[in-house]
Amino acid sequence: MKTIQRHLLSAAAVAALCLCGQAPLQAATPAAKQKATQELPTAQPEAVGVDSRKLIELSQWIRRDQLDVRSLLVIKDGKVIFERYGNELGRDYNHELYSVTKFISALLVGTLVGDGKLGAQDKPAPLLAAARPDLAASLADKKDIRLQDLMSMSSGLSYKLVEGTDTLYYGVPDRLKVAASASVRVKPGTEFDYIDVNPVLVGATVSQITGQPEQRYAEARLFKPLGMQHYRWDGADGKGAVSGGWGLRLRSIDMARLGLLMLNQGQWQGRQIVPASWVARMTTPSGPAPDYGFYCWVNNIVKSEREFSAMGYKGQFITVLPKQNAVIVMNSIMSTEGGLRDAKYLNLYRSMVNDYVLPALKAGNTVKPDAERKAALEQELALAHASHGKPGTAMAFNDKPEK
């Protein structure tokens, strides 16, 4: 397998390409381009053994409590069986994903592992230092940090976040320089610490190995092959580099495609996009945290059966339930009170999945499709569409859905 070390000699040559100014990635809107693939098929929930009445109850709860749930989708056996939009939104709106973006960065690393260009134990700091000699001194103490340490949030780095004005996020001239300034607190691989300098270093590594900005590589290896539309990776710094950990905007239906990719062991329509072995590594705790793989939470939502999820701030989720052959997607702006594992938006989502969606999925042969159930679901989805939830936390400039 080729490793990072084999790319050191060429790193400086591609640095100018990767780190120069680039326009933000933005796909043409659906009306402006021909669809690359057909949309996902749909079905009445009962046609695949799912109880729509539990899903209706869930939707009614969201309306009653005025939760700001912009979208909530359930996909079963490859079919969209529940597609709920609030606030008069619809399928073609995209949403800020926050930390779900990290999940995409891990998938991109997986494509490079499959190509033999990267390995989980490779160490990015020497490559990045060769590409950016001005950062060599800052990166010197990070030479032992492996990619798997960065993706399992166990890099040992320490970074103090300054809420609202932090230069790691938006409006920064050189994000990699900020990330390189993080200090080494403990030995890599020993402690779980969820910090956002880690995906910045992963994204920069992807860019250097591929010779192009991460957002362009993502478009070529993930977004276009999966037939996604109306995506945008925002927040590029002054050198044109996006963050590997936030800033991506996707339609909810395209988040579902990513869930189906993971559910099907990295395959999409018969094509192996990401190695199955990499999907297994992403979804298996491999660092010091028992519930975290490679930018992927494991049994963080459901305890009763295997489950893994991508999770974003304020309530963005892609949840995969292999036993149920199902994917759940949600975009919302709910309360962020609490910590990483006990935020209010997370506990609300846990209740939605465990108390409503899972029981609906387990109905099986006890339910059959009929006109009455179909009409009741359609009526509730119409009411949901017209309803307006109240944001559970302060709205940021990037929280507005876009079409």
C-alpha cells in the first residue's frame, strides 16, 4: 500500500494547487441540471411492514411541542416511506450539517484507503509540513499522530475554543495554521477529546494526497457518483480550504443516500464507492471511547440493537439501523443545552427513534397497506408542512435552509 511517506517528495509541488484560493463548492440547482440518477423510490410504510400510525404520532408530537424539525425521513428496504418537512420546506432545500461533515471526511479517507494511497496508521504531520514549510515548526510535535487518532478524536491535541469569535471557524485567513498551533496534551490514542482541529488536519491531508481541495474531491468521489444535487461546502478560508469538520450543506434526501451507502457496506447501485472493510472500521469503536468509531457514533442513539450515526450540532442526524434495513435522517434546530452525550437535541432525537420509529419499523406482518392509513399519513404530512417550529437555540447565519 502506498502511504503518506511516499507522497512527501511531491507534497510541495501540489501545495500550491491545494491551498490556493478556490470558489466554494456549489452544485447546480435541480432546475439547472439534468438529474444524474433517479430519485430514491417511495412506498407506503405498510407496504414494507412499517406502522404509519406510530410515525403519525411522532409527527403530531413535533407539531404539538413546536419543535423546529425542518426534515425527518425514514428509509426502509431502500424506499422512502416517510418524508416529513416542516416550516413549508421541501425536498430541494439543503441544510447546514455541522459535524455530520466529519462523517464525509472519513468516507473520503476511505476512498483513498481503497486506492492504496492512505492508511489509518499513516501520520499526516510530515506530509503537511512538507507542503507548508512555514508550519513545519508548529507541526513538529505532532509527528506521531496517526490518521486513526484524528478520526477517533484521540489525537491528544488540546485546543481552547473561543465561542463566537474563534479563528478556526468562519472568516479565517489560514485555518490549517490555526489547527497546527494546537498543543499536544497527552499521548495520541489514549484519551477521547472531541475537538475540531482534528478534522481540519484530516481534510488538509485529503487535499494534499489528492492534489485538489477537499470539496472538489468529495464532488468527484461521493456527491456525483451518488447522484446528489444542490450541495454546497461553505466556509472556505483565505487559502480556499474548507474545513473537514463543518460547513457542508446537503439536501436531506442526499443525506439518506449516504446512510444507504453505509447500510450497503460502501456500495451504491452495484458500484463499490468505499471499501466494505472501511465502513466496518468507521462503525467500530477503535479508540479510547466505547461509542465512537471514525467520525461515527456507535450505539449512541439505540442500545437494543446495532446502530451507528453521524451527528451534528443542534440536531442533524444520519442514523443507520442494519437489523431493520433502515436509515433515519433529521435536520433541526433544537436546544443545545447539556454536554456532548446528553444535549437536549440528542435526547429528543433518542426518544423519537426509540419510542416511535423503531416500534413502527418492527410492525412487520401486523400491518397492511390500505387507503385509510395512506390518507391519514398524507393529511398529517400536509399539516406538518404548514406548521412552524420554534428554534430551540440561537439561530446562526448559516442555519437558514437554502433552495
